[in-house]
Amino acid sequence: MKKIQMVDLQGQYAKIKDVVDPSIEEVMNSAAFINGPKVHQFQKNLEDYLDVKHVIPCANGTDALQIAMMGLGLEPSDEVITADFTFAATVEVIALLHLTPVLVDVDPITFNIDLDAIKKAITSKTKAIVPVHLFGLAANMDEIMDLANAHDLFVIEDNAQGIGANYKHRDGSKTKTGVIGHVASTSFFPSKNLGCYGDGGAIFTNDDNLAHTIRGIVNHGMYERYHHDVVGVNSRLDSIQAAVLDAKLPHLDDYNNARRNAARKYNDAFKNHPNITFPSGLTECNGICDTCDCHVFHQYTLNLTGVDRDGLVAHLQANNIPCGVYYPIPLHRQKAYLDERYNEADFTVTNKLVKSVISLPMHTELDDEQILFITTTVLDFINNQ
């Protein structure tokens, strides 16, 4: 059996090496390292893939989220609601812009932001909601947009983990995550479903005026060289990373299908176990079927009951199986984001999840032998603890 990795980027690269290497060499030979033709080519191809009017590439996913908020003109003390159970970048940029983060609990089944918690958190100071498509599962965007429209709020999708996922609307139509809200951000960190070989990110929007503002922000606030019309930052996707991403983009649906297939095999191994709840998706297919594409499984995360989670982590590591705990500390308990407004009673789901979740290896190169070894090792521990 080949070595089990949390993410097998080497194996993935080997399959596209004959496309990636010439693309990188083309950039090297042209010396168009910043804002070169490869960046514009990737931008256009991603716009076509997502069916969105504007993709604005930038340096990383955190910048993308910050720039999206800057483009909306949010002002200090404006309140922004987001999920307590997610990576810190989501709340980090809110704080950096001197906005007021309002953290709320998540749904116990999907792990995505809880709609009732959003409703309770809305005040006269609320200006935006940031749903996170956590672990690759589309959040309930119809309901979130209804709330936003009713209260005249912006919706900023954090699509760092969900690129390629489809959201199924009430009417049965489907839209890619990241193009439903007013603006969205994504990350191209190497381990993402669409990852480059360094840092990278992008902002998506169908709003022409917002796109124009954001294009200035990413380039020092300039639309014309040395004319700074808005306050900006220096955040650009370099041409080498764009070349890698453009080589990978045609494979994204296949990559996501490979992740779904691996998730289906994990689920088959764990089904009906009283101590294991595996990831869910849409109600009618639980996110795992031949036609369901609402979940792209950036992570495959189990929710355990009556299991020594930390003991399981140690057991897996002892058997050379990598795993992850995303996330071990709620954002509302992080030193940087402590706030006397928060009440522990409002975070019952998050406070449980941080003690009970574990993510297993998930990537495009997982094979049946590896999955069998991983699932057998998990079950051996749980059944004999």
C-alpha cells in the first residue's frame, strides 16, 4: 500500500505534469510574472466555469475576503454575522477592517451557519452575513438571501472550501456556490479542491460597479498608473500560479467527483454505526449519490458520539494515518476574538463539535486499499475502546 497522505499533491501533479510544466515554462520564457496573459486566461476560464460575470484574482483567500468587504464600503463598527465554527480567516478580516464580528452557532447536521442564530443576531447595526460553505457543503443560500433581502444586508460567500459545488435552489435549478451572494471569495491554497503551488485567491461578483471597485483595490487603488482613486492593497495572483490553476481547472469536476466517490466508500464502511455520524448534504441524497453535487468534500469530517476523539487521533497517527481536527477551539473562545457579548449558551453545537469531530484523509488520489485500511483502523479503535 502506498503511503497515506492527508492530501496527495504529488500524485495529482504526476497526472497533469505534461500540461503544468509547459505552462510554467511559458511564463518563465515570457517573464510576464505579474498580471500576465496566463492570469487573464485563467480569469476568463473561471468566469465561464462558474457562469459569473467577474472573477478578480488576488494573492490569497484571506485577502479575497478582506477585499470583498472593502469593496462593499463597510464602515467601522458595522456588524458582520458569520459562523463560530470555521477557520479564523473569516473573522480575522472583519476585525482587521475594524468592523464588529458577530459569531453565531452552526447547524448540528451540516455544520454550516444556523439560520435561526442569524435571525436572532440581526440588529440595526448589522450590514452583512458571511456564510461559509464549510468542508465543501453548500450553505442554505435561499434562506440566507431571503433574510438578507428582508433586512437590506449584503451576503459575502466564503467559498474557500466549496469551489465547484452546486447549490440546488427551491425551484430545482442549480447555481455554483460563490455566485449567489452579492460577492464571494475563494482560496487557491495548494490543498484546496482547486489549488495552486503557492498562495492564490479570487473574488467573484455579478455586480459591475462592485467589480470595478475591487479591481482598483487589489492594485493599490489604481485604475490608471500612479492615479490612486480608492484606498487599496497590493494583492495580485502571479502568472505562475495562474498557469497551474488554468491547467487544473478542466479537471475540477473530475477532482470533486473523485472526492465524492471516496466519501461514498467511507460512508459505506461507517453506515449504521451508533457512534459515528458521517457528513451530510442535501436531504434527498445525503450528499452522496451519482447525481448530487452539493458537496465537494474539501474535508471528510466525522462527528463522533461516545468516542475518545483524541485517543482515536493518537491511534491513527500510530498507524501512520494522518487526520485533522477542524476546528479544536471555537472562534468565540480565541484570545484575539473574546467578547463579553458572547454567551456560551448560544454556542451549544459548536462547543460540542470542537470535541467530537475528526477529519480523515480526503483527496483525489485515494484508492480502495487505503480507504479500507483507514476505515478498518477507525472501527477497530471505536469498537474496542
